[in-house]
Amino acid sequence: MRVVLDSNTASLVVTLPGTVSASVVPHDPQDNPVVATAVAGQAEVLCTRDHHLLHPDVVAYCAQHKIQVLGDLELLRQLRAQVVPPPNP
């Protein structure tokens, strides 16, 4: 484990076992750890407003790992559709 400090943030960087070594997010390689964490954590959904993570290649890669990549509004729609309304008194 190593700590990386820069002028904007302090981040804990952890190498995840079995993560992808190839670039999954070619247009923004700094987003690769986000995808690797979702895969390692067996996430069902990756919610993002980052257009690099919504790229069709990234969405297809995540789908191979049974992860949906959704924008915030789409996730909200899906969650609202699952809510059971309270019974009428």
C-alpha cells in the first residue's frame, strides 16, 4: 500500500489482485481504477456522469462482468421503478 499526495487531494492507492492490466478506458486511463474496483468488488451498477465511463467500449467491458454502467438520471429512474408505493389507508 502506498499513499500518493498531490496539491489537490490525498489518495490511498491500493493494488487490487486480479485487476485488468490493459487500458479499459482508453480516452482517460485515470478512470481504469474505477472500472477495476467495480469488477473486483463485483458491483452490479457503476453510476457515473463521466462520459469516458459511458463510452460503448467501457459499457461492453463492464457488461461482460455483469455490471451496468448508468448515468445518474437513468439509475434514479430504475430505482424509482422498483419502489413499491405505500398502500392507501
